Amino acid sequence: MSVRLIVRTLSEICITIGAVIVLFVAYVLFWTGVTAEGATDGEIVRLQEEWARQPVATSPGPEQTGPGAPPAPPPDPAPRTAKPYASGRPFAVMYVPRFGTGWAWPVLEGTGAATLRKGLGHYAGSARLGATGNFSVAGHRRTHGDPFKDFPRLRPGDAVVLNDGTRWFTYRIRNKPYRTVPGDVGVVAPVPVKSGFDGPGRYLTLTTCDPEWGSSHRLVVWAHLDATQPVTRGEPEAFHS
């Protein structure tokens, strides 16, 4: 085999490998975001259609607000006999004002790869939305729409607002993002470890990957339920505070 043929063959191999790398990077940086946008929009539309078919309670219902440590919570808005969340299906929409006015993501049951391509994932077995315990949610930091790209910007007092079609739930974040390892399951315990909460309550945990383009660690924030109100009363004040 001539030297010229060897050089040409190696060059062609390098060009092919380079093209594959470029295509992969384009897929990760661009195409997963495009597909995620379509998927998340579809899940929110599905939720809105389901909500439009169900009656909405008109009772003003209890509401409570309060800064700092969690106060005595309002009566539990999550019925004990409520239908379990269906795996892989959406049941609420989350809003984080800190991330901008256009930030809205569906919350689906489960944290499998297929589920997290369509939105945020509720840890199966953790508390229901608004119920006593720890309502725990995971989301991608990067790829698939980058839902938690700005996670490090979260600060104590920030609101996390959720809508399940009948009520608004406003949680208030307690801590700056805490960095830990993936095996630290205590962060999603009913009373989350290292959260500063010292007894049962109605808590929220958000988790995402760290570093930004890796997954060796996790970033975590904890929050407590600060207020609830029926959707018939309009958007909660947390959107404007």
C-alpha cells in the first residue's frame, strides 16, 4: 500500500469522525431543545384540555402566606383518596418567576429518561403536590430544553408556583443550591436531610445535575408550602413579588 493511499485513507477517516462529532454536538445543543419544546408544549396542551373537561371548585378555600420558616400549614388540599399520578403523564405545570416570565414546564410522574425528555419529573413515591411530605421534582440542567439551566440563580425566598388545574400552590425556597452526590437520597426524604427542616411539613425539593454539562453531582434546593388558592381567584401574588 502506497504512502499516498494510507494518508488519503486516514484523512477520510478523520473527516468522517469529525463530521460525526459535529452532528452529535448539533444534536445535543440544538435538536434535543427543538424536540423538547414540542414535547413540553404538547404535554401542557394535554393538561389544559383535561382541565377544561373537569369541573373547577368555586370555594375560595384556605390560603396562607408567611416568610421564613414554614408556619402551621393550611388544611391539606390533596385528598387522601386522590387517584395516583399515572406514570409518564403530566399532572401539573410549574412556574419559577426567577427564571423569567416565559418559563413554564409540565410536571410528569416519574424520572426516567423518556419522561424527562418531555418535562420535569416527579419522584415516584414522594409526596403529592401540596400534601404533607416532600414533593420532589427533577429536571435536566442542559439538553432537552435546558429547563434548569439557571438553577444556580435560585435564592432563599424565591417562589416556585404550581398549578394542578384546580389550585395554585406557592412554595418558598429556603436555601441556596446545595451540591451533593447522586446517591444522597436523603435530600428527597419526607423530611429532607440537611434542609434545615426539623419536622413534618409540606415541602418541595428540586434537583438537577452538576456540573452544567456533566452529571457527577447534583444541585438541590428545598422549599416549604407558603400559600394555596383556587384557580378561580386568578394568579397568585408570587408571580409579581
